[in-house]
Amino acid sequence: MRTPLLITVLVILFQVPTNAQSLQNLLPFGSKEKIIRVRELPNIPEFQIKDGTYYDIGSIYTKKQFLWLGYSYGEPEYVGYLDSQRMYVPLSKEQLNIITNSAKVVLPENAEISFFDAYLSRPLIFLIVLLAAYYGKLFYIQRRQLLLSRAQEELPSWPPTMQDFHN
């Protein structure tokens, strides 16, 4: 009885756009762009944008996530990092070479993904799945024992049969 009710409630939650959006904010899932700082640049006018903000060298990549933990990543690329997850300065290869030469900064050949995303989030997802499977199995065993003990009590079945009324 509870399973159809739970499925109905979940369907209603995901069908109404405002509720689905608030649920995604509460339990994040889906794709998201993430920007991390790779190298800090000196605060000189050469590395300043029009509004006066200085930028550093960062890496941007697409992160597919479930419960704050990434499980798949897009190809990272270098950008100008502005201390924000929403704003960045796009940089071409030529601009990046000019910046690294003038700032005397050495960059890896390929842009980076954060350490947590690259090495820790997948094992954590695996651990969560293992724990869910373990506790699901425990629940299944307890429920099965309960049903078997009730069956051994020989409770009358429902609906009653005609023989139950004659005794």
C-alpha cells in the first residue's frame, strides 16, 4: 500500500516544475559547470578586466553529479578565474601562452579537475551504494523473518471462507 503512494508522491513532485527545482536545490543531481583556481597570477593591470577585478588561471569542466558527488566529468579547459562559480574570462591558447610567459607561470599541458572530484567522489558514491545494499539486505532479512513467523502462527486468512463461518 505504501509503495504506490510513494511512487505517486514522487511523480507529482517531479511533474510540478517548482517542486522539482526546489528538490534539485535540496538534493543536487544533473550537470553543472565547475570552475577551480589552478594558478594565482600577480595583481597587476595586465591581469585585470574592465570592472577592476583581477583574474587568475582556472580550469572549467562539466560535472555530472548526484548528491554533491561527481561521477562523470567533461574535458577541462583553461579560463580566467574570477573567484566565482558563474563568471570567468574565456582564454584562447595564444592568450594563455602570453599570460604564462609574462607571469612566469608553468601550467600542466592539460587543464586539471579538482582532487576531490577526480579521486574521492566516486569511491564515496560506491560506499553509499554498498551501505544502501547492506542495509537493504538487512531490512529484507528482518521483514522475511517477520512474515515467516506470522505465517507459522496460523492466523486466519482474509477474506474469510464459508468454512470459517460454519465453525
